[in-house]
Amino acid sequence: MNQQIKPPAATLPEKRKVSSGIKALDRLLGNLFIGDNVLWYEEAGSFSSAFCLSFIGETLRAKKPLIYVTFDRSPKNLVSFLGPLAESQNLTILDCFSNGKGDRSDVFDKFYQKDGALWPYQVVKINEPADAQQVGEAMYGLHGHMSGQVHFIIDSLTGMQALWGEDRVLDFYIRTCPRLYELDTIAYWLIEKGAHSAKLKANINKVAQVVIDLSVRRDTSSLKIIKAEKRHSKHINEPHTFTCEESGITFESPKSPDERFDLGTRIKAIRSKQGLSQKQLADLTGVTPSTISQVEKNLIYPSLPALFRIAESLSVDPGALFTTGNPATGTILFPAAHKKTMPLTGNARNFAEAQRLVPPDSELPLEMSLLKIPPGRQLSSHFFSRKGKEVGYLLSGQLEMRSNGRTYTIAAGDTIVLTEDTPDRWHNKGENAAELLWLVLPPIG
């Protein structure tokens, strides 16, 4: 009997790893690979140049050819920036600056008056850098005369846009990235965060294999991996703080769970105790429910203004969000000066005032607030969107309340008990402000 022999299954070639020159970044990314287009979003003071220098140093030490395409630096400035790295014969500078943003000034042409034979590196000046096609042809032409894995730094898309406009930048990028991928190169593309439209950023993010965001907040530098295609990185969208010194980039070691304060869980605990949904807290704070959800899961960290708005919406001091347990436990006196304004729902927030009498992080299993409705004001909704029984006591003035189709007249000294129905209208027909002492009991079970 003849036995049919099956041919071996085709196997994909193994991807060739490339180092960024920073071991910690390689681990966070799950490595760089030949074919990657790496998009770096930078802002002032974010040390993008240090990440580029590490990559350039690693490339030239490995004796790989590197092409630095510069729109924003003159060749003299770039050579000064590179320092000893500029002494490599594997470096080629593609000068799109001198005849571009340099306006063909004689100041920049003086660089070329030096004897070119003395340069260890190669410098190629583009005659018409405003012509995107000429720039592309120069890049591919240089690549064609080089052997081995060619690395690129394109500095920057923002400089390109100053010459070409946004549409041509986008067209050049979406055409060039796939070609560089097929040519087995790896390219760093730099872009200023605030200088481009959301449309451009969304489109270039789709094409890139790796997208990295660099930020500086309150003198702290952080890196966030937005995209790392076809690799198993566990660090997508996590901020990683780092420092930049003479020794290079150093990432801070992640804190252990015991050392890391769980801000998200603290916010969720205070919100839940008040019976607020994520959507209700989001409406009060002025963000989306998705943002509150991500904050409570510690996927993102709110900015300082957002943190203050969250605390204000929860009627707590911002410091209460960073304490464990109940700071107010055991307290028997809450001074009047410590009362907090309490956010109301619906149009009540425009026509009434509320102060929380007992902080929500106290040990009391209820909320107590003082409500004031000015004379002549009518509220077309209830004060709160809480779940649980409510009890009110009218301290002064008079009110008209409508609930479940019935209208009730309430005088000073009257008590209101709500177990199921929620009022849909409050009206102060009197000449004086009405003051209500209001209690909300948490739901049972």
C-alpha cells in the first residue's frame, strides 16, 4: 500500500528583534522588531530626544546603517545633538531643514562649505523638501545603496506639516510606513502632541505598529504604550514614570500591591455608600461614565482638577480619597464650619442649595443634609437620585410637594417619609426660604 507523505507545514519566519537601547522599555513593549514603525507622541520636556539617542546609539554600536531625516534641526545642530555618535560612518543625515524651515539661508549653507571628505558621516541636502515625492525618493534611494537592516529616525511629522500641510503629511505617512515595513527597516517617527488634528492622529495610529505617548505632569515624566501590535505586552495604556539623567533613561520600579494606594477602590466605596451610580457621579463631575469606570479600576488616574471635582461631587475633602478606613469614625462633633456643599440632581441644582451635615466617610449608616429652597422657586425634580428610604423635617417656611400624582402642602414642623415614591416637584410658594432637614437611609440588603 502506498503511503502518502504530507509536505511539512509552512512556518512563518521568526521576527527579528531590535533593541530600543533601553532594556526596561524593551520589556514593557515585548520587544521591538524589524518592520516596526514606532510613533512617538512628544511634548515639551518629555525627553523624546533621550529615547532617540538610546536607539541611535544601539544601532550604531551594532554597526547598522541609520538614516536621520531632519525637518526640525539643521545639520550642524543635529551633529551637536548626536555628539560622539556623529563620528560613525554608518550615519546618514537627510537634510530637509536647510531648504525647508531654514528658508535657504546662507547661515545654514555655511555648514556645507567644510570639506565633505572630513565628515565621517554622510549628509544629503534635499533641494525641494516641500516636495513630498522628492523626500520619499531620497529616502528609498539611500536605502537602496545600503546593506543590512536600515534604521530610520524621521524628525518630525510636525516639521513636515509646516511644509506640506496636514493632508500631504497623512498621505506620505500612510504610503511610506507599509513600504518601510516591506523593506525590513525599523523607523522612529516623532510628532508633537498638540500640533495636529484628531483625524490625523487617529489615522496614523492605525498604520503604526507601535504607538508611544510621552507626558510631563507636575515635573514627573511618564511613558504610556498606546499600541504594540502582534506582541503580548501587559502594559498597554499604563503610565510608567521615568527619570532622565546623564546615565540615560531609568524607569521607576512598580510598587508592590502593599505599597500602592488603591485610589479607585476608595472612590468607589464612597460613591457606593451614597447610592450614586457611576453615571450619576460622572454627570456631577462633568466626565463620561467610562472615565469614572476606568478611574475606579485604576486603569487611569484623574488629573488634579478632575480629582478635586470628584471630591466635590462626593462632598468630601480631597484628602479623604487617599485615606483608608473612615477618618470620621469615633468623631462626635462635626463643626458647622466643616459643612460641605452637596451636589443636587436635575434642575434642583439650579434652584436649591444643600449642605452635608455629616461627612460620608463617617460611621453613620445614613446621609444627613440641610436643604434650602428660596421663595418662589419651583423644582421639577427631586433633590437626589439615591436608593433607600428618605425622611424630611421642615424646619421653617412652607412647601408644596407633588408625588405620585398627589399634591401635599407642608408646613414648618411637618415630617415627610418616602419609602417608595419619589417626588417630581417641589414648590416654595411662601415669601421666605424653606429649610429642610433631610435624611437618606441606605437600602437594606
